[in-house]
Amino acid sequence: MKGPLFYSKILLFGEYGIIKDSKGLSIPYNFYNGALKIDGASTEQAQASNQSLIRFTNYLKELTKQQPELVQFDFESLDRDLQAGMHFDSSIPQGYGVGSSGALVAAIYDKYALSKISVLENLTREKLLRLKEIFANMESFFHGKSSGLDPVNSYLSIPILINSKDNIEATGIPTQRPEGSGAVFLLDSGIVGETAPMVQIFMENLKDKGFRNMLKNQFVKYTDACVENFLAGDLKSLFENTKQLSKVAFNHFKPMIPSQFHEIWERGIETNDYYLKLCGSGGGGYILGFTQDYEKAAEALKNYKLEVVYRF
């Protein structure tokens, strides 16, 4: 058995801000993917994944007891497949902010959920919010607290626009220009990040009135503007606002930026060759970059591994 592929995602804008009702824009990233698999192979990785799936299944059994109206699963089939050695065969790096647990949650829901919301249905706002709620509860097993957006993105494999916590919609994004000089890219920090401790720092900071004001008057303001600029294809405004967002992150989200990247983060803002921002919760994994001249950015960052996500 090999199930359908579920892709990684990139939250282009909205990290942390969506917790406080900023806009957000999440896009599928097909470079990485994962699928449920029973193939008789018992590599160490497959066995570890199988054990993790067993723990996840026990959590889901508890969840369906506590919230029977939320979601139900065919546990008989799931247990049988786990006994046969089912694992999640994935190329999505874990702890990199590209949705490894989201793809796994989407795969389990797709195969074992009863009365599931299908990707082929007319996806009303109510259905999207329902999916988000189900996935948030499922993914909490991995992160302690989840918005549910990563699995939604992976499950539907379409860009998702977050207008606010309870207003999300499928959206179209401007067509890429493969020959364009501008780009969104990923910079590999070489460090595995953990979501839960980063979110904990953020929640702690929220107790401070000054931080809350900064979030509302700067971080959310520039995030919302970036989402609107990107969707409208207004590149001039997009880069102006991304620069501001990069500055705000550098000044107020320092713990989420690994210290060895502080210098290149600042250099991008000073030279305008590129602007860096958090990809997911930060703390490691990928850092997201925006540039109007990818060749120039690649030269400035030649000591790092870059991957182009989107071309302007």
C-alpha cells in the first residue's frame, strides 16, 4: 500500500501574527511530500515512524472520546495497518517550518476519517473552518497548540488566505514568472527548530503591554499589507512592507532568530539585496527570504544553501 502524496507548505506571511488575528497567506510547496506506506521494509526510520503513529492514534482515540461530534475514525482499519507496519514515508524535513506534521495529519484524516470533508466538495467558509478546527485538534498532539492551517493547506493543496482566526478562504495567487529576477527563497539554517518553545516565548511576551502594542501597530500592520500587496501583484509596495516586517522581526523577535543569522539578517536590511523573515515559528529550520534580484541575493548569501520557492 502507498497512499496519496501530501505536500509541505510555506506560510509566506502571518507567522505569530495570525495568533493575534493578522492576515496570513499559506501556499503548498511541492518540493517536499509524504505518504502513508506499508511496504514490508523495516528500516529504523520506518519503525520510528510506526511507533510515533501508534502514539498519535492513541491520542486520536482519546480525542474522539472527549469530542465525539468533532471527528470519528475507522480505528479498526488504522490499528490493522499499524500492526502491518504502516509508516509515514516523507521527504519533508522536521522542525523546518514547512509543515511535516501537517502533511501527516492530512494523510491520516484522508485515509481514516469517517464522513470526511472531501477536497472535491464546494469548499464553503464553514467547511474550511470545520476542517481547520478538526486539524487543529489533531495536530495539537505534535505542537501543544496548533492553528490547524498546515494540515488544511496540505490536505487541499491550494493557497489559503487567512483573513482572521475565523475567516479563511481558498485563494488564487499571481502566476509565477519563471524568468523573473525577483524571488521568494528558503535559506537553510542547518538547525532543527522546535515549535513549542518558540510559541511559549511568544505567549510570554504577549503579557507585556508594549509588546502587544508593537504587534498590533507594526507587526500585524505590515503583515496585512504584505498579504494584500502579494495578492495584488504590487511588487514595489510588497518589498517596502517586507523590509519593515524584516526590521520589526529583527528588533522584537530576536529569540526566534538563531544568533549566527543576526548579522546577515541586518545586512539584508542595510543593503536592500534581500529581506529575511521567519518561516513558521523560527528557532531554526528555514528562514524565508524576499529579493528583487535573486542573483545578487544568492551572491551575498553564497555560504548558505538556498531554494527558490516562487519567482516574480
